[in-house]
Amino acid sequence: MSSNNPDRVYTAGLVVIGDEILSGRTHDKNIAQVASWLQVQGIRLAEVRVVPDVEAKIIEAVNALRSANDYLFTTGGIGPTHDDITVDAVAQTLGVDVIVHPTARAILEKYYAEKGGLTEARLRMARVPDGAELIPNRMSGAPGIRIGNIHLMAGVPHITAGMLDALTGTLEGGMPLKNETIGCWTAESEVADILRKAEQAHEKCQIGSYPFFREGKVGANFVVRSTDAEELANCVHTLCEALAEAGHSFTPGGI
Amino acid sequence: MSSNNPDRVYTAGLVVIGDEILSGRTHDKNIAQVASWLQVQGIRLAEVRVVPDVEAKIIEAVNALRSANDYLFTTGGIGPTHDDITVDAVAQTLGVDVIVHPTARAILEKYYAEKGGLTEARLRMARVPDGAELIPNRMSGAPGIRIGNIHLMAGVPHITAGMLDALTGTLEGGMPLKNETIGCWTAESEVADILRKAEQAHEKCQIGSYPFFREGKVGANFVVRSTDAEELANCVHTLCEALAEAGHSFTPGGI
């Protein structure tokens, strides 16, 4: 997976597993968390799929996103209960057996030593696809799992955060996508032309426009993104000059 | 799409469109909002895909989810700026032209009459795939779009909320999935067996387990779901009896 090409873009897919997200009961926090973490690693989140606790659906999504991207992450479904089927689904995707990982078993034995011991349900959290490594979990014992380019993480956001921490700096990435934000108390429809022309003039940059309605007024933040710091600065300069010329005041850093 | 089968399950897919979600800049609120609204309509959200502002990616996701489900919803990318390409992508998916919808144009002309008039950028928001109807937007003028089983909605959550309101009661659904929650100050790993057996004893029910860590203690909410009210009550009864028998106190309604 190593590369000497500085322009190589690394991508990741994310599969969020859980009926509770699709029912609206739980508001997902992992998409934004994984997305922000990946940015810092120089890896772009290219696609997310949210699927129910149904083996065939998990397999389909994992298969599609692991082959289309450098890395695949999943959140959810690695706990001790009957609806936690991510390990089985991934093992089946890869055509390998599910085994009890000796280190995971030892971690759980220690973690539950004074909490009633390692029951059959708790031992489920030591099950991994054959050939997997563990991702440390300093929050609650049960580790995350890494096999090939697939990373299985918890559904509970603060546990996922700990697992991401453990992975920091271990995945090869590319140049991180830098960004600068310009805020404007102007309807985006008034400056659409300016945005389009600024983007066209700087082909290494993308400009996103994010409208808002606050304090009784409309406005928008314009986010310029690029892996090239110089081109990013140039594009921001072009955009600010054009806004000023058209009589729109703006706030560097965003509103 | 009508059906006399009371057990017919209606499903929907959701495509969330926007670089800002994949970069972690914006925390998505539309997944939970659309999911909760669909529940009330008797429609299950079967899958969500989050894709960037890239035409090929939008087309791929729209095509996959519109054929796999009764309904497809999209959020994002229907504004006035250059990065708003959802209408073009959907028109291309369906093999139809993009036209200016006369009613949408009239709505926007009125809305912008005292706000500088209908510029070229604003007119972009009247563009629809040929053959589409409009979904009213009482928040900000620019309407949502419905064509076949596809519903294009705004990215800004409160505007999407207004569009969902306008659609309430217009889509055929099935029996809504009812649910009851039982909370327990117990690690889910201690009751995993009880949950599995209660679910097995009531095949029309699913039980989800959602652990939490609060006030220094672990606990979990168990959500029993079924379209059959009687079976739901029976399953909750089985679960509560088994919890009581094993010495776990529990809170009906959840913690």
C-alpha cells in the first residue's frame, strides 16, 4: 500500500451498522467523528453506508466499500448480545472462520475478573475473523479488530474515539485536505457566480457553499478545500477580491 | 404501489449528498429526522448512503437504492450554487432532460420579488428533471422535487423538515413498527442470554440492546420492535419476567 507519489489520494469507506440509527432512535455521531479523524490522517472519507443488523446487508456493504477504498471502517455490532453480528458477517465476507483470539480472551478475563468473570456472552467479544489483529480499547476492555484493510470498531462513540486514538499514525495517508472558510451575510444565490468562477480559476481547489439563517438574517460560509497550500491561498484571495468588488463584506475564518 | 396485504413491508432508501458531511465539517441531522418521519408513515428506512458532490457517485447511489426500495429520498445539493448538482445527477439517472418548472419559477419570482429579483443563480432552483412534481417548501421558497419514487429534499435540516411535513400522509405505507423500551442498570453482557431467548420465543419481534455508561455505572436499554402489538406485549412480558427471575431490576419505558 506504500507509494512514492505525493499526489496519491487515500480513501476510506465507512459502514455504520445498527437498526437504532435507521429507526431514528439514535442520532449517529460516528460519521462525523471518523470523518474528522481521517482528515488528520490524510485519508478522505469517500462514502458511508448505514445498514441494519442483517448479515446479508452488512456483507454487501463491506464488500463494496472495502474493494473501492484503501481502508474500510465499520462501527457497531461487536458487543456481547445476539444482535452483534459484525464479526460473523466480516468473516463470511472474507471466507475465513471465526476464532477466539487468545489475547482478546486474556484482556476480557482480566477486565471482568472482579465483575462476575468471563461468561459465554462476554467471551463473544473475543471472537475475531481468523487472521485478525486487535485494536486496543482503553475504555471498556473489548478490543476493536483489524483484518486486512478492514477495521471493526464499537458503536458507542466514546469507545470508538479510544480505538481511533489507538490507530492514530498507523495508517498510511496522503497530503491532508486543507481548508479555509470565508463567511458572508449574503444569500448564497447572490454570489453563486462569484463562487463558480473562483473555483474554475483554481482547478486544484473545490469550493463548498453552506447557507444558514441566523439572527433573522441569511448568510453562508464558503469553504475552499485543496491539498495544495499555495493554490488554496490563491483561491481564497481570488474569492475575497471578487466578493469585495461586488460590494459583499466577508469574514475570514467564517461566521 | 397499492397493496391489500396487511403484512406488506414498505421500505425507503436515503442518499445524503454533500462533501461537508464526509469531511466531518457538518454533523448530519437528516438521517435521524428522515428515519423518524418514515417510521410514522409506516415505511422502514432500509439503507442510507452518504456520497460526495460528485455526479457519478450520486448516480450510482440513487440507482442502487431507488430500485431496491419503494421510495428513495435524497438530501442536499438542490440550492443555487455550482456544487448543487443533485437535479442534474437524478435527471441523468432517469435519462430525462432538465427543464425549468413553470410553477417553481413563479414561486421563486414571488419569493425574490423584493429581494433583488430572480437572478440566473436563483433560477437554478426552479430546474427539475422533466416530468417532476414539486414538494412545497414553506421555509425558503425553493421547492423540493418528486419524480417517480424519488424525493429530492434540501440539505438544511429545518427546510427538509418543512418538506417532510408537506409529504405527510401522501406516501402509502404498511403497519408501523411499534416498539417498547426496557431499561436496566446491568451490563448487557450479563443478560445477553435472556435477550436472545426472549427474541427466539417471539419470532415476530426483534430485540435491540443499547448499552450506556452514566453516573459512573453501566446499563442498557432493550428495545423490542414488532408490527404486531399483541406479540410485542407478549415479548416484553417474557423479557421482564426473565429479568426479574434472574434478579435484575428494570425500568419500563427505558432509562
